Amino acid sequence: MLNNRNILCISGTEWNGNYIKAVVELMKVLSAQNNILFVENAYTYKDAIAGVSDKDKIDFARAFGLKSRLRTIATDNGGTVNILFPPLVFPVNFLPNGALYKSLLTFNAWLLRRSVKKALKKLNMQTGLINFTSFNPGMGLMTGRTFNEKTLIYHCYDEIKGAPYWLSKHGLRLEAGFMKMVDAVIVTSQGLYDSKKDFCKQCFIVKNAVKVDLFKKGFNQSPNPGKKVVGYVGTVDDRSDYDLLHHLFTNMPDAEFVFVGRILSERAKDILSRYPNVKIEGPKMPEQLPPYLQTFSVGIIPFVKDDFTKGIYPMKINEYLAAGLPVVSTAFGDIADFAGLIKITDDKETFLQYVLSEMAGDTPEKRTARLKTAENNTWDKRAEELSNVIEQVEKGLK
């Protein structure tokens, strides 16, 4: 495990939020033995204006520099993480790739670079620095190699060509440039590895994991008798196969289908709202999820199969398994790790039959076996794998 190192994490997301983030969980584990500066994704002036009616989203005092942008928090495992709220930046993604776009992107990067350098100096974190840029290739490309870092890593946990924010204009180009710059790319799935390996010096897989201690609070030794509940935990968006879901909803009228998670597609919400046996619970904090899992009879992953989903290693598989639940999934990507433990099919009729048979044939022994599998996929183990990769990369730099 990395020990007594200075790690700069320029993230494409914020630290807090109502869903679990791989980069946050990895930094929590690493914080026990290392110095961490976690740089949250910069908000734009447009975000600030839109957030006036929802002040929980943006800390306006920090956004405008009226109080320190730097705060230190304790993590669950006895470490601490320094979190930097960077200055507001100009929105640029809607612009075409031209002089104005490049000028504003350069200015945004200058703002971020200045803020990060100031924080690194204040924290005395300038020596032997690991720059771990997580799914923020634009800022990675514009600021990488400017912090006198020893090692530059790109952490890619989604297929960027399928991410709506980046897809519209600049993402693929920026990511391609950044991958040429970095010492290594670390991805979370075989699909992403196949997509990125030919465009960088070296590529490694460190898969997602599960907060076992949290999700096994939803573990029931025996299946719940009575009403059957088919559950989904995760983002409600256009990744799901709604034709398949329609087949489930209409052929299991006595079952309840519960969707828990962020709603990123009004179209998806509208479709789900049409069915009387579907409940849309919306986003919940991670600590609120185990009680839902306790009521589920089976967990489903009904993703379509496309260029975006083939790069996904969904956290929800291990979250379901930690709660002892049977899992039925489409064959959206490489989930061979779970062959024999979960049911996988793209055929809607077979999917339906799998859901029914998994609920009917569930046993305490099967539930215990599922939990044991999840216990082998913890964030502690993934942080160890990540540490080994970085140490391997650094040996090659000497």
C-alpha cells in the first residue's frame, strides 16, 4: 500500500453527494497512510446562477472566495482528506473548438492551477507528488505536468463518448490528448481497457468495489415471505432497456418494482411513472439504501448493450450481493467475474423467467455465498491494487 505519499486528486466530481463514487472511496482508504488533496470539479458561473434556488449544491462563500476554499475532514478509517473547492470558471463546453473556446479553457485551467499550487504549498505536499486525475481529462490536459509531479495518472471510470456532457463537443479530443501525456491510465472495467489501451503508454484495470459494512446492513439470512419486490439501485437514465422493463412490469402485475437513485432522464421517469406497480423513490444518501435492500427479493441491472454500457463495472452488483440478493442482469459488458453467481441474459422473456426462478429458488445458503463474494470486493482491496499499479508505474519511470 502507498505510504506517506502526497496525492493530488483532480476529480471530475464533488466529494459529497447522494451516490457512491469510486474515486472518493479510494481516496478515503489511501488517506489513512497518505496526504490527500482532493480537488472538486469546478463549478461554472452558470452553475452558480442555477444554484441560487438550491443552496445545498454550492457553498457560495467558498465559490466567491469569501472563506477558505480548503477544508480538512476526517475519514471513517482514521485518516484525513484536504478538500479544495476551486474558483468558479467560465462555461465553455457549448462553444465550438475555436479561439474563444481555447482562450477560456486556458483561463479556467490557470485559475485551477493557481488554486491547487497555493493549496499544495500550504499543505507542504509538493514533494514526490502523485497527480491522480479522475475523469477530468480537460483539466488534466491543461494542468498536467505543471505541479512538478513525480507521477501522472488518468483514472477513467466511464466511457467518455457516452457521457452527455463531454459527448456534445470536446471530450474525445481532450481525453485523447491527455492519455498521450500521462504515465498510465487506470480503468475500472475490461470494456474500458479495450477502449483505451492502444492510446496510452500503459493501461491497468482496478475495478469498482462495495462498502460491505454498509450494504450488509441490508442482509437478510432468509428471503422475505409475502409480496415480491424487484429492486433497482442506481441512476435512472437512458441506459436501461425500457422494452425489457415493460415486459417485466406487465407480466408481473402482482410484484412491486422499486427504483432508488438519481433521476437524470425525464424520459425515463415518464416511462416508469406509467406503471401502477412501479415506485420511483428518487435519490437517497448511501446510508439510506440498506433498508430498501432489506425489502428486495431480487436486484436487477437492465442495461442496454452499447458503447457506453460496455465500459461499466456497476457497483450495484456487489451492493446487491452484499445484501444477499439474487441478481439478474443483461449482458451489457464484461461481468464474467460473476458468472455462475448471477443470471445474465439479453432476452426479455428469459430475463423474466430468471427473475421469477431466482426469487422462487432463493435460500439462506445462497444468500451467504453472495455476501462472501462481495466481501472479496472491498474498497480496501481495490486501494491495495491501485497502490501496486502506481508503484509498478513509478518503477518504470526510474
